[in-house]
Amino acid sequence: MGAIDNIEFSDHQVTAWGGMKLMKDLLDSCKIKEELCKLPLPDKGSNRGYEPTQILECFWTSA
């Protein structure tokens, strides 16, 4: 059982950070990072660049 199995409705207010935590838990339980690592993504272009998997993860968690 994953971390997202305990989701329930509530009358309490939820902050944007709470929603981002929920999205992160969903991505972790789906093992999306492992699947992204299998794709033929381009390498980062400089020593200060970001890994393509990290950029894609950030887009999903901020959407």
C-alpha cells in the first residue's frame, strides 16, 4: 500500500503546499522517476544544468 491510500475528504482548508505534497506522493508511488530514467532524454548541457528527469518532475508537481 502506498502513501496515497489514506486520502479522505475533509471540510478543513488545504494549503497549496499540502496539494504539492499530495502530488509528490502520487509521483513517488507511481515510480515515475524510474520510468523517466528509462527514456532516451537528452543529457544536460553544462555542469550547472539540471537533469532532464528533474525538470520533468518539477513540471508535474507544479501543474
